[in-house]
Amino acid sequence: GFTEKILKGLHVFEKFDAVLGGDSLPQKKPDPAPLFHIMKELKVSANKTLFIGDSSVDIEAGKNAQVTTCGITGGFQPEQEIIDSHPDFIIHNLIELKDHIS
């Protein structure tokens, strides 16, 4: 519910095909269940999924789901923790994402 309120307040909620917050499922990251839930809902396979996260727990969840992981700096964890979690690639802002996806 909290995530939806934020996205609606930013007037971007309608741009998302699915939204899953931390309280949506009993399993929490780094368990891959939330990712599997979204992939199933959107009918997207792991090899077509990119998980972007700003924490080592996010990267671990993506790896546990066997999807491509992208670390983004500037979140609540220091950049070194993102580096140490070994995502498939790292960006420093969302504009850089265009260089990694087609």
C-alpha cells in the first residue's frame, strides 16, 4: 500500500504493469519469491528480466532468481556495498540504463 501511495503521489503509478511492496508477500528479499511472482504475473522469463537494486539484498534477490542484476548507486547503502555484491553491471543514475538494455 505504501509503495502505491508514493507512485500515485508522483503521478507515475499508471506507468507500471505491476507493483509489489515489501508487505505484499510473506517472503522478503533476498528470497526470490517476490521476483518469481512478478515474472509469473507479467509472463516474463528469467532470461528476459532485469532487476535493478540499490542494496546488496536487492542484488542477492536477483541472483537467487537467476535474473540479470543491476546495481544503482546513491541509495541507502554505500557504493562499495553495491560493488561488493557483484551485480552484472552498475549504474549511477537511471539515464545510464539505456546503455545496457535494448
